[in-house]
Amino acid sequence: MSTDKQTLLDYYRKMVLIRRFEETMEEHARKGYIPGFLHLGIGQEAAQVGTMASFQPGDYVLPDHRSHGVCLMVGTPTREVMAEIFGKKTGTNGGRGGSMHVADFKRGNVGNNAIQGSTMATACGLALAAQVKKTKSVTFEFIGDGTVGRGEFHESLNLAGIWKLPIVYVLVNNGYAISTRATDAHPLADLAKMGCAYKVPGITVDGNDVEAVQAAAKEATDRARRGDGATIIELKTYRWQGHFSGDPASYRPEEEVKAWKEKCPIKRLREKLLKPKMADEAALKAIEDDVEREIQDALKFSIDSPAPTIADALSFVYVGREVTGK
Ligand SMILES: Cc1ncc(C[n+]2csc(CCOP(=O)(O)OP(=O)(O)O)c2C)c(N)n1
Ligand SMILES: [Mg+2]
């Protein structure tokens, strides 16, 4: 593939940003700063960056529970995403959502729902609205391999198929749903084929190759924008950590984890940039240093920001009416 140098450097910065963001979150979860569960997407950066390269203003995205990187890719400032995960008042949702519910409506991030697969129904609604209003907006729906076994998966694909809804299903197949191997849970190895019963075409792609992901996502997005309907892009990748931060992941053989770390999507792009001398070490180091400054700024902002007050917890409970607690 012949992606130009500037675009590849942009992908490199974005992937390093997500990796450093996730590592910083993990470090601070261990120190007790982060309330609630934290699901990290370390190892899945190419899937997030490559897909979101086709996201445009006016589009919608429904991230899943492992999607801090997706939340960053819609353009929400790193400070606000991080502060939300820290549960602070300055976060995207005033600290009410936390890691799994970072939403930024004005940028098209409609947010996640803790119930696997439920956002697939929401995606149908958003896509139907766009179709009726003729806005050309595309809905990006992130799901994992585990979600394929849910009823909503089939119900939603049926609607998307019959109504030709403008949806890109981003099926991140990282091989596991908590401790259950995808190959033990589903009869098909390539889950993209699940759409054929609903006339929703699918493609299975190496999810650690950012250029391959970008190409597949672009084709699916163009197809949706043309009015030709939904596509599933299945991105085969691996989560390096356990299901949540603190899960020892003893259900996975060490050699398997090691082999996938060798296939690191960031290392791969780094080598691609260095070998034909598209970029030198100094240029990549400058990008990494720049990312580090952004991460440290967001971290200081998040730690220094105030926590929500009890009164804050009572606002937005009812539309148009404040609850005073009295
Ligand atoms: C309906 C429902 N069942 C179970 C859960 C608990 N749960 C949270 S994440 C998860 C696994 C999801 O696996 P997958 O879709 O492959 O995503 P991954 O965690 O691998 O990114 C489960 C079972 C849930 N949130 N909702
Ligand atoms: Mg999974």
C-alpha cells in the first residue's frame, strides 16, 4: 500500500498517543486514582486509528467499553477524556460517565452503554435518522467478538440489511470475550461472514496493519455514504492486558501473548517508516516527545481538577428540572 508519508506520520502520532494514554491510565488505576472498571485497548491502536481516519464531522460513533482511543480520535481534547476517566468535573461528562461512558455529542461521540450489543440498536436509530434526513452521515458502531453472540447483533443486522442503513460495523476481534476464546464461542473463524444472512457484506482484515484497516474502513464508509448500506469490517487483533485492569489473564498462554506483542501495530508502522527512510529516528522521537508533553499536560489537568460535588450528582436526573435533594 502506498499511503503518503505525512499521513503515516499522523497515524504514528495517533497510535503512540493512544498507547501512552492507556499506559498512563493503567499506572494511575494501580495507584487508586481511577474509579470503577478500566478496560484497556493496548495492542488495538491500529484498529482504532485506521477506522477513525474515515470519520468526518457530522458522523456518529458508538465506542465500546475498550475505546478510549476512539474517544480521542473524534477530536475531544486529551485533557477532557482523561479527566472523565479520573471522574473529575472537567471531564467530557462532568465525571458522571467514567471510563466506559465518555461521550461528546457535539463531536458525534454518542457514548457507550454497559450492555454489550445494546448500542447496535442505537446505531440503527442514528443511521435511520440520517437516511430519512438525507444528511449523508455515517454511523460507526464498535463491537467486540463477544458481542456477536448477542441477540441485538442479529436484530440490528437484520434492520441494517433490509433498510440499507449507513452503518460501518467495526468488529474488533481480539480473540477473547473476557476469558472465552472467540474460536470456542462462534462456529465461524471469520466473524465478518455473520452478516451474509442479512445481506450485510463483511471483510476480515489484519487489525494490526493500520493501512489495511484504513483501506477497509474507507471502502465501507464510502459505501454507506453512497446509500448502499452497512458493512462489517472485522479487525483481527489482540488485547495485551487482561479484560480489565487488574485481571491477571491467566487463561491465556504466555507464548500467545508474546507472539502478539511481536506483532505490535506501532512497532510495525515504526519499521515501515524507518526502513525506506521515510522518517529517521530523530523525527519519530520528536513525535513521541510531543505526545508525552500532551499526556503529561492532561495528567496534571486531571489530577488537579476538582471532583464533582453531591449537588452535581443530582443534576441531569430529569430533563429540564433540577433535583435539589431536599
Ligand atoms: C449483555 C451483557 N452481557 C455480559 C456483559 C459483561 N461483559 C462485559 S465486556 C464482556 C466481554 C466482551 O467481549 P468482546 O465483545 O469480545 O469485547 P472485548 O472485551 O474483547 O473488547 C462481557 C461478557 C455485559 N456488559 N453485557
Ligand atoms: Mg473480544
